[in-house]
Amino acid sequence: MSTVSVSPQVRHFAVPASSFGIVLGMAGLSNCWRFAHVVWGVDARIGEALFTLTALLWLALLVGYATKWMRDHDDAMTEFEHPIHCCFIGLVPVSTVLVGAWVATWSDSAGAALVLLGAAGQLGFSTYRSGALLRGGRKHEDTTAVMYLPTVAGNFVSSIALSSIGYADAAKLFFGAGLFSWLALESVITHRLYTSEPLAHAIRPTLGIQLAPPAVASIAYLSISHNSIDMVFLGLFGYAVLQLLLLSRLLHWFVETGFSAGYWAFSFGATALVLASMHAASVHAHPAVDVLALPLFVLLNVAILALFVATLRLLLLGKLFMK
């Protein structure tokens, strides 16, 4: 009798584009600690240390993601052509913009180069990906909050970063692109959530992205309006708070899926909301915002720490980026 030897399937690391959501969350937390120095006099080295960690994480993921394209091109193309997962690719240049804005605080030329490269990259990807959607033929169930990432998140973040390095007019152009893209997509995505089947367990955490557009828009508005705490800012901030309440209402529904790295989808919107309140508190004492800054900051740190520890546990168990 002959026996057939079957080699065990080799598992390997495969960094998904969605992992760059971790960079966005960590960058948001780092910026919150930097503003904590301005608002409450917290040691500035904490924010800088967190951003250093964020930049190293971005670099490691960038190398891992590039390696996937070189060594497992088919897997990379499958992600690129997936109707949902493809949108996460926009996080690669967006995370580059965020890191570039930090680098610009100590090297104008290097930081500006990264910001401009990332802004051009996200604009190119969003044009290619979102432009293709105009042809139609998309399945209703493929319409999720990840659709915000290419045109909304990318343009708002680019607006913030470009403003910080002195490109004021370009920042306003990107703000307008992000704002009207958000308004156009909001009703489409909300209609799908209200009227179609519930999100599948695997993509349920992506609903956390719903918090990001108004929160990041409020920061972008502050950046281009010279820190105006006016009706527009308060309206954007108020809608972000509403989104936070709506998502909190569904907390039990989210935890049914168990933890995965996908829950970092909540992090960028949450950090942006806290950063908006702290930013406003640093330039203008307004009770509607100031009263939220400290408790939100404390809760945010607890939430991000929990995400970080749970993600590190998955990494140590070999369950994070393994295929």
C-alpha cells in the first residue's frame, strides 16, 4: 500500500491595507497628546514619543504591504479588486500624509514631501476607484462605510496637513472635495444600512468609520478657517457627537462578532472627535466643547489602550496578519 504525503499548508504574513487604520488611530492619539500639552501643560515628550512609535509602525506596515505586492501579487490583486476591501488601500497614502505632517514639525522639506506625495497618492487612488463606481453595477450589500475612505477621509486629512505646511488654498480645495463627497455618500450608505440586510459579522466593525467624516471635517474646518469656533464648526462637531451616540447604542451588536483588528475602524473618528474638542478648547473657551474635552480624552486613552493590547495579543498568537 502506498501512502501519499500531504505537505501542511504554509501560513505566511500578509499585511492587509486595512491594517493602516491602526496608523490612523495612533496618529490621532498622538495628536491628542500633543494638544494636551497646549491645553493642560502635559509633558510634550509623550505626544512626540507616541508619534515616533506611530511613524515606525507606519514604516513597518508599508514594508510589509509592499512585500505582499512583490511576493504574493495574486493576493494583493484580489484585495485591490474586492468591492469592499479595495477602499482600505486609500489608507496607505492617507497614513503617509499624517506621518508627513508630523515629520514637517522638525523637517520642513521632508515633511512637505511626504504630505504632497500622500495627498497626490490618495487623490489618484480615489479618482481611479471611486470614478469606476460611476459605471454602476455595484451590489447593494457591498455599500458600506468603507466607501468614505478614498474620497472623504483622504481629502479631509489632506486638507488638514496641507494647511499645516502652508498650502492654504490647496487645503480649501481638498476640504471642498471631502465635504461634498461625504454629503453625497452619506445618504447612500445610510439608506443601505436602514433598508438592507444587516452587515455581515466580518465587516460589521467597519461601521465605526461612520464617526470619522464629521469629526475629521470639524478639524479640517478649524485648519482652513483660522480656528473659527462658529456655527459651522459646532454643527460638524454636534453631528459627530450624534454619530458617537448612535454607535454606542449598537455596542452590544458589535461585540457579538468578537475582537479583530477591524475594530481600529472606530479609532480615527474617535481620536478626531476628541482632538476637535481639545483644539477648540486651546483657541477659544466654549462651554459646549470645553466640558467634553477632558472626559473624552480620558475615555479615548482607555479605548485605544484596550485596542492596542488586544491587537498585540493577536500578533503574539500569530493570528493578526497570518494567511
